[in-house]
Amino acid sequence: MPIVEAQGKKIECQVGDNLRQVLINHGIDLHNGGSKLINCRGIGSCGTCAVKVQGNVSEPNWRDRARRSIPPHSPSRDLRLACQTQVLGDIQVEKFTGFWGQYEQILW
């Protein structure tokens, strides 16, 4: 079973689990500031759940690529939308500051 490391926690999940759901189900809020109230609830349209992921996850789907190609995100930055990412193996997750998590400063 994969281990997701985020915000100082180690979370065990199933292969193929949705990263956003894994984090939320274990008390990790991946939305910054006002995006806690104003977000797309996992359909991949807002971009506020953007995180840096190291480890084995699914390839970016068209929603992930499309949303990250629109500012303030950039397709050249190594972020992923947690709502569009499946956990395939052990991973480490980092969240950055900014409404969309688009800045360089690590939040957790």
C-alpha cells in the first residue's frame, strides 16, 4: 500500500486513490486562504489544489494540463492538481503559498 507524506503526516492509501481525497480525508487542507470556500470541489477547473508531488502518480490528464496552462499557473512548473492525480506508489507532497498555491514559498 502506498504511503503519502504530507504536512508532516504519513498516510497509507490504496493504489489508484485520488490524492485530493486522501489528503482531505486525513485532515490536510490543501486550499489556501479564500480558496477553502471558493474551489471547484475536485473537478479540475479552479487549480487551487496545485501541489508538488515527488513519487509515483498517474500521468497528468487533459484537465490537469489545461488548468495548469492558464495563469497564474504555468505548464513549465512541476505542480499537479491533487484532484486529478491518482496515487500509484509512495509519494511526498508539498504545498506552496498563494491562493492557487502558485508561489515559490513552501507552506507545508
